Amino acid sequence: MTVKVFCMRIIKKNIIINDSALESIKNFKIALLQLDAKIIQSSENKIEAHLKYGFQKTKLKIIADEFENDNCNIALIGWSDDIWGKGAKSSIKRTLDFYGNQDKIASFKDKNGFNVVLLATFGFLFFLGIRQILRNETVFDLIIYETDLVMYSSITLLITIFGYRYYTIRQFNQH
């Protein structure tokens, strides 16, 4: 399930594991440590952690609910700042890939969810884009001559972005 909010995504995935909740949380903790995740909070049936995805930090919440015959339902809830929810999906996928596989060695791509060459290419393209904007005088003409328009639209955009950000953070923390 994906909750679509402007520039922020909450991705949820439920799986059933043939283990006790305590054992599952222990194995998920080991998987997160292999991925260099920062574990924020941990209890017998819940883990909250931060993982990297490129230049951003994603949040991951893992909740284990035990039911019949040593089976447990695991809810993985990821939160990321990107439009497509790619960071949250990647965090969930990488965590599941390392679950129960303590011998696997995490590469840079496993730890960061991104390929180094792709990351460098995006950084270079971003730099070229900023350089082109700074060289283009029409952007500065708009700022100089239409200050009221720019100010009100900037304030509206910032209120919208941070309002939705606050909303998604509250949604994430309610789980």
C-alpha cells in the first residue's frame, strides 16, 4: 500500500514469517546492522531505524505481531522524501534481502541503495543545472521586477510542502 503525498511517501508491506516475533525482530536487527542502519528504537516486537538511500535518509519501522503456531505477521513501514517512494521501497527490499542471511556481505549499493556511478552522474547533472540557472539572467529579472509575486508564491509553496511533510510524519508515527 502506498500513501501518496506531495514529495513524501509511506510504503507498507506485510509478510508472514514462520518464526516467533522475538526471533524475527532479532534477525531484522542483524539485517539492519549489516546495512549500516541507525537503529533509533528497539523493543520485543518493534524496530525503528534510519537507512540511507543515495543522499537521503529513509525511515523504516518493523512491527511483529505473533499469532498461531510460532508464526508472526511482520509489517514493514517505510517513509522517504522522494516523489516515487523509491527510497522507502528500496529500504524494505534491502532489509528483506538481508533477513536471515547473516553470511551475506553488504556492498556499497546494498548499504546506500544506489550505484556509485549513478550517484556521481546525478550529482554532476545537478551541478550543471544549477550553473545554467545562475547564468540565465531571466530568472534574476523575474526576481528583481516581480518581488511580490515571487514572495507570495514562495510562501505558498513552502507552507504546502512543510504542511504535507508534517502530515506524513504524523501518519508514520501513528503506526
